[in-house]
Amino acid sequence: MSEEFCLLTLLLPESLGEEVLDILLLTEGVQQFTSTALFAHGVGLDRLDAQEQVLGRARRVQVQALLSGAVGQEILARLRARFAGAGLHYWIQALPAAGAI
């Protein structure tokens, strides 16, 4: 039977970027991940600075990690414990296949 993979996407404030990347680097079972600076829309206004409120967008870092098994839930538990209330958003998608060509 082939290994099951999921894609964990994190959307986080720039200030948390390095610390979250360190957690992923040190977590066994993280196959590969990317990080991208971007603008997020629809973020709660209480978390936006004055310039972001005027522009209607917030600077964020998006991290996407290819994970095996229950590693996604393990990472989320660590992030919840460490960054509760910090404005970190996430979603997990099941992947029918992943690999290299």
C-alpha cells in the first residue's frame, strides 16, 4: 500500500515566519515545504495595521508542507500550543499522490 500524503497550508503573520519554519525543519515526517511572502485578503481587521486597513490587504507568509500520516495533526498541536491567538490560519488537503519525476 502506498503512503498517504497531505498538504498543510499555513497563513501566518510575517513575524512568525522564521519560528514556524524552524518547527517544520525539526519535525520528522515533513517531506518538503515551501514558503512565500504574499498579501492576504479577508483577514480580521483587528489584526491589520493602519496601512493594511487602508489597502485592504495584509502582509503574510504562506507555508505549504507535504506531510505523511498524522504529522499534520502533530504540527497543528505544536502550533496551537505555541502561537495561540497569534492569527495563524491553516487548512489541510488530502493528496492522492505525491512524488518526484
